[in-house]
Amino acid sequence: MKYEFSPIGIVHSSWSEPAGVPIQGVFAEGATGTIEVFPECAEGLADLAGFSHIILLYFFHRSRGCALTCRPFLDDRNRGVFATRAPRRPNPIGMSTVRLLGVDGRVLRIADVDIVDGTPLLDIKPYIPDFDVRDNVQTGWYATARHRQTVADTRFAGNDVKEVP
Amino acid sequence: MKYEFSPIGIVHSSWSEPAGVPIQGVFAEGATGTIEVFPECAEGLADLAGFSHIILLYFFHRSRGCALTCRPFLDDRNRGVFATRAPRRPNPIGMSTVRLLGVDGRVLRIADVDIVDGTPLLDIKPYIPDFDVRDNVQTGWYATARHRQTVADTRFAGNDVKEVP
């Protein structure tokens, strides 16, 4: 089974390379950017301006290959990739919650952006705490993670990884 | 540009048809299911058992076509699709946060499941409130939505929609 997706737009940010990008939006406070939504999808932006935060799904276009275990930025040992947010995933789909500052036609102004410039955007969903927030949460290795590195380095930039069929 | 994704596993639930599925996990409390992760991706499940909640990205395999505006279950007028969680999106990727009850080899036992049986799973990410929760949130049309329908009907089940190129 294969599913084919096409971008609905492009994310523009001040992060020109993967190394140096804040590893999460919460570490990117104030970093602004824009989303250019392609004309054929622009009608779908109606009513979005009322939301203060949006969830972006995008293609990790600067990532190569797949590693089923990796050492996350916030830890000092290898973890299963599905227990991390690392980009080298079987399906390299990134997810970020950003602030929506405004909608100008088919251009969205966003903030708290942890996304590399030029990233192909796959979807936009409204952030709705009633749907997206959970209580009584346990966070596994993250709860006791020893590292506090908040900016990406080059660890996911090389090609020394195996491909998953 | 086209990106091709392959499932990493299959979601099994008690919801055999789209109509009747709770429209969000928060309306599916206690509904259990399982995820069968394919053998070639099982190594990526290491360390996941420590997390109480996981975010699933999946293919809306029972949805057909794309509608850039639609009437959400919770409202009484049409809205831009990117301001909704409706399945008929340009890229029909669903996102659900579920409770992780346990990991038995490459089978995950989950609860609060709002996903149709047989859904192809694209990705699993750990739910981490530090990354995923935002304050001072405005939720646009949802904040004053008049309907409180919490179970899906057949509105997204037909084929009377336009395809986006």
C-alpha cells in the first residue's frame, strides 16, 4: 500500500538549515514565518483567522532515510523513533503547533516556528484544547531526560542511515 | 511534487463504519482498540510503553475526494476545511490522541479511540504536554458552535465532492 500526498503550500522561515532550528515550537518563541498556501487550496482557509494556534503537518524534506532508533536531542541514549519526534521516521511527517498571527489572502503569518525554510506543507488543522489536551499524562523517558538541548545539531543531517522498505 | 507514504501498521477498533464513530477521542472515552505495527517497523516501538498518551497520524481510508469547505459536525454552517478536522482534506491525514494502555510486542493496546477499524497508520508520536499544549488560545467558530453532535453521521461518506488536482 502506498499513499501519495501533494503539498498544499510552503513554509517560509528564518531557519535556512536543519542545524540551528529550535527542536520544538516552545523553544522558538517569537520566531516568525509565513505559510504560502497554493491557490488551488486557498478556499480552505476560510474561518481560520479566528484561531490563535494551528497544527501544521509537513514533509521533513531535509531529512534523509529512516532510523528506527535514534538519540533524541533531549536524551543521552538511543530510543525507539516512535517514542521521539525525530525526523528520520518511516513516514517523515513533521507536526508543529504554531501561533497564527494573521491571514492575508492565502498567506498566513505565523510565530513560534520550528520549521526549516522551504518545507512542503501537507495539512493545517485548528488547535482546539478540548480535542488536543489530555490530563494525567506520563511521558516516559522524556520525564527524566538528562539533556536540555533546545536547538538542533547536525545529527539527522547525514545519509548514514538505513532505508526502510 | 508528490510524496509517497506507506503504512507502518493498521488500527483495529470496534467502529466498522465511519458513521457512528465518535468525532474526537474526547468523545470516545473507554472505546478500546489495538494497533498492529508491521514487523519491519516494530523496532521503533522501543521506549513507547512509558508514555500514557500517543498521537496517531493516519490515512482517512474511508473518505473520498476533497471539499475545501464543509459543514462540521459541531456547527450549522460551512467552514474552510483547514479550520475543521473533517476528513475530506486535500491530503486526507487524520490525527488522534489516544491513551496507550500497553505494548505487547508489536501490538499496542489503546483507548479513547475515534478511528475506523482497518485504518492505515502512518506515524506514532509521543504526546508530551511541554510540546503540545498552548495557553491563551482562541478557537474561532468552535468557541460559539451551536451544535453538540459528538458522533459522526454519513455526511462525509458519499462521493459528491470535487477532487483537488
